[in-house]
Amino acid sequence: MAKKAATKASQRKPATSAAGATAADPGSIPVVGAREPCPCGSGRRYKACHGREAAHAVQQLVQRPFEGLPGEADWVALRELVPSATAPLTLRKEVAADGAPSVTLATVLPMAWPALRRADGSILLGLQTQSASGDVSRDLADALEQALAAEPGNPVPPRRPAPGGPRLQDLLDLSAPLEPTVHSGFEFWLEDAESATGEVAASLERANAAVIPTERLQGVESAYWCGTPEKNHLRWVMSHPEEALLDALARLSAAGEASLGESTRLVGSFRAHGLTVPVWDLPREMSAADCEKPAAAFAERLADVLAAPSPLTPEERRVRAGLVNRQITLG
């Protein structure tokens, strides 16, 4: 549909502005200062001309920016929940020129850089950065393109991507799975962390001290255990449609089948980038390994309930309302 619309649009005659200048395609107009003359030649200031369209495009919020990427739920987890993790990324063949550098997704980079071209030419792409366009995927793609063009040994500065620019879905090989590795610290920032000294070593030490212990479960997808001084938690990003998932969680909770074992409790959920993230409280002594079997069993119960939807009973509706009232939106 988008390609057809673009073809039709390209066949139309160019529009003419009030000043008599031909209006250019907004995607071809460079971004300039709001009070500067618009590069299209209309004679108006940028903010009153193509800047309006650019601002509108920038502010449009994409509810599911990682939809279509392999491992969408893990993308959400690494963006919002996991302190330190990396995952190798594979570029499309048409994007990866001969001798293209390796690209690694990282939850966060020093100074919240969007990306870093390391001295050896490899690229680290930061995921936990401030969104500038309302579309996290477009922001990340812009940072990745900057990194591919950067000289080795340089970070990529933050900037607003041009409207209509590529998204990650356009740059990455969508047949390559996302395989996150969770770390206990940020030594991956440096090519040789053991040789770090001075301010670099101090910065790394401070970052490591703030990391909450986190582990990814192996038996189910996109479930992450984390440990805190008071209690442990399991945060499980699920890609099921939200309304159906909330109904299923309510039915399991009302039946007493939503826990992960003794002294565990489903306490609510997050909403993040269009997906729902149920959260369980766990006892302090319950490790990630201890969660594996209960989580797998819960996944089976959940699949059975999702496969056989039915109207909620009054008690199930009450439980569902409680889950909705406790839901927190991230991002």
C-alpha cells in the first residue's frame, strides 16, 4: 500500500506555494533552524513552511516501534527493563558493504551515546537513549547509519532524525534472530576493560555499582529475573494481544493458578512499546534457575486459557480491573 501511494504521489504535478516556488518533497528538504529561510525556496521561515510537516512527523508516536523485528519482546525488555546486555545484529546485504563492521546492540553506552564506532571499527548501538522522533526504531536506525559513516574511535552525537528516514526494520536482516546476553556490568564498553584507568575506570566502577542483578530465563521467551535487597522479581514481556492477555491473567488469578510457586504472586504489569509485561514478586531466596520450571508450567496454563477464550465471571472481571488499575506504562 505504501509503495503504491508513493508511486501515485510521484506522478502528481508538484504543488506551487503562495510565493510561486515549487514545493519540494518534504523528505528532500534539509532540517535547518526554525527561523532560517526554508530551503525549499518559498521565502518563508522553515518553521512556517516545511518545518511544520517535519515537526508533525517527528511527534507522531509509534506505539510498537519494534514490531516486525525478530525477538520484539526482547527488544522491549532490553530497552526498558535490563540494565546491562548486548546482542549481535546482522545488517541487510544491501546495507552491509564489503568489509562492513560488526554491529552489537547494547542496552546503554557511556554518556548515553546513541552509538559508538570503536577504534577497531566495530559498532555499539545504544538502545536506552532518549527518543527524538516518537519512533524509537527510526532514532536507532539514524544512529546506526551515522555510526557506519563515522571514523573509528568516535561516538555518535544525539540528533533528530530526518522525517521519512529508514527504520531498523529497513536496515537489519529480519531473518537473523535476536540473541541477548545479559551482563553483570558494563565492561563491554571497552575493548580492554582491565586496562582502564583514571576517569574511565571510575566511571565504569560507578556504572557497575548501580546494576541490579538480572538474568534471562532459558526455558521461556523474554522473561527476566532480577534481584533486589527486599525481594526478587520476574518481569516477562509477552507479545499476546493486550486485551486477551489481561483476560487470561484474570482467569488464572481468580482460579489461583497465576503464581510461580509458594510465596510468589502476580502483582501487576507494565505496558511498554505496545506490549504487556506481567510482573511477579518472588521470595528473596528464589533464583532465576528456580523460576525455570514454574515459568514453563505457567506458560502452558496461559496458552491453554488463551486458546479457549470465554466471557469472564464477575470475580474474574473484578480481578481484571485490579490488574488494569495497577498497570504502569513505561517509555
